[in-house]
Amino acid sequence: MSIFPLLKLPESSVDTIVKQMEFHEIVKFCICSNQSAEAVKRLNPTFHRLLINFSHDKCNIWLAEEEYRPKQLKVTFHKSSAEVPNRSKMDGIEEYRYEVIDPAQKNANVARLIMDSINVKECWYGISPDNIENLKEYVTNVLVEDYNYFEVCGRKTAADDNFLDSEDLTFLMNTVKKNVMFQVMSNIPTDFKHEKALQFKSFHYIDDRWLTLDNLKSMRNVEEAVLSWTHFNWNDINQFLHYWMTCDDDMMRELFIYFKCGTVFNENELLHNLTAISCQVDRNSFYYIKARNDGNRKCTVGQLHFDTLSQCLRFKAIEPKSLPDDIYRHLEDVEKIQKLSRVKVDIENLGFEYQKMLENEKCDIEKGRIQRELEIVERTKHGINGQLGLVQNQWKPFLLSFLTGALRVLYPIGMNVEVNLSFDESD
């Protein structure tokens, strides 16, 4: 088969031809040489995602055209003494395999060509080191500056098939950028600590037994936190929620905490001393709580849901404007009722004290004074009851406009009010 000298044509002709190329053709043309990469750069195509993976025995690159389309190209480099391509194609994924002397360097060179020539929306990195020197080589020498996602897998040791020690993790924490999704797919020493561990834009640790409640409280402006293996119980999460409600800053957008298999959901412990709205949707319970302190926060409403199948508690912090107005108004009503109820208890206790004083007082003049003050207390209590009634009378239209099912309002002073409504689906 004859070879057409494409790159010897005038630039305008090369550009016209490149514009007619399909996704796979553009990528293959790009990685042929610096000259072909330059031609692709002039076109400046945009593709969705580039995945760059490094391990001690093979490295590969995946490039996806669009997020929800199957067109992908994968290039894998194996360690050997000769460069022999092997091609396969299946379900929109076109793969090329090469045996090379230095897979990591070859992978880095090809990644650099792609990054310099193609506009990639997301760049993901994955590494599987077999020693600390290997880890430092991958991260320091081949990591490009522009990436959105970084994943590291553990290495095999005599005691563990998937492990990173404190030295490995400290190096990573100090090196990986904070504004990325950081994923550690390995076991972690239980005594590991690092101030940056929960400060990444997003993070996922499959072993979280080293995390403490104070670690969780240190989160600030995190988009997504996934904790796959924790020792937290429902009381711990309750303490965390109390902290979230009074924190001055946004802590996170979404938090996923997985519990060990067989964990029984304990609603009472989770919501102890919290003001919350709960609702039932398709047999799933969702709970809403409102922050007491707005501070510098945008997301002042929290949504909780425990999935019994995956044993995962999902806590989502949301902005009030993203909620239906009825839900947020009702959360404010619940907070108002809570405050009024506390004042009512104080006023009632004060009334009891005045009543005791009145019964024990011998002087008629003093009795008259106490009686007048007691009347003021009773009028105050009557006013509070009126305000409580006014707010509570707003519940019915709220419920009718919300969801079919049951809605419960819980108060931190120990009262429980349960409202069960059944609705006709035609309403």
C-alpha cells in the first residue's frame, strides 16, 4: 500500500483534510509526530475527557470524544524491547497496543502531544506505583499541570495487596493540586494525618478508618466527599450535623458515608436534638434541616437520605433558592416554632415560680404585686400560644402542596408531632 505524503502539502490543504477527519483519525494523526500534532493544533478540536494511567508494567491513554457517546480511543504501552502495534476495536472503542522500552515516558510524551494540540475539557490521572521512587517518578516527572482528577492505587506489600504508607500519602497530599477530585483506592494507615486530606475540591477514600470527627469538621468548600469504610456511628453523624448547622462557612455540597454491612438505620440518634422535616417518597425517607447560622454560606439547607441497599448516608447541602418555596418557608416555620416553644417553657416555669411565691406570701400588698406580675406572665403565655397556633395553621396548605405521604416535625425540646395524611392521587 502506498503512503500519501500528507504533511508535505501546503498548510491550508492539510487543514482542510484534518477538518474532514473523524474523531479516531484526528487522535491517531495527532500522536504520529510533532508536525502532525501541530496541524491538529491549528484545528483546535475539543474532546470531553483524557484519561492517563501509569503503572510499573503498562501505561495507557484513553480519549473520549463526548461524555455520553461511545467513541473512544485507547493507546496502551507495554514494557518490552520492540515497538509492535496491535490493534482491536469493539463497541466504539478503538485500541492500539505497543511494546516499548519505557512505557511511562512514552505515555507521557503522547499525553503531552494530545494536551498541546487538543482542547480537553477534563484530564484524569491514575497511577499504580510499586514503590515510593516509582510514585515520585510518576507524579513529579510525568504529571502535567492541567488535570481535574487524580486517582492512586495501592502497591503490594508482604502484609497487604493494596497499601500506601504514610510516606506515600504525605508526598501525594503535598504534591497533588487542591482543586481536583482526589481518589485513593488503597488501604491507609490508621494513624495517618494530614491537614490537606479533606481540603481537596472533591475526594474519595476507600479506607477511612483513620478519619476522626474533627477531620470531618475541617472540611470547607468541598464539592463531593465519599467515605467508603468508616467507623462512624449515628451519634458521630449527629454531632457532625450540629456542627454543620452552626458553622460560618459552606463545608461541602455532598457527603457520602458508607456504613458496614448490616448497619441498622437509627433515626432517633441521627436527628437527636435537631429540628428537621422528614418526608416519605416512594418508601424512601428524606430529612431536611436548616442551618442556624448563615454566615458566609450559600448552602443553608441540608438533605439527608439513608439508602439501606448500599448502606450509604447521603448528606446534600443545597441553596434555599433551589428548593420549592413551600419547603423553605416550612423549615423557617419549624425553626420559629422551636424558638417559641422554648420561650413558652421558660414562661410556664416562671409562672410556676410566681404561683409558689403567691401561695407563700403573707403580705397583702406583696401578694397584689405578685398577682399583677403573674397576670403579665399569663398574657405573655397566651400571646405565644397565639403565635404558635398561627404558624401551625399554615402546615395544612404546605402539606397539601408538598408530597403525598407522611410528614413529621421533630422538636429538640422533646415534643413529637406526627401528621399522617393520605391524599387522593387525582388532587
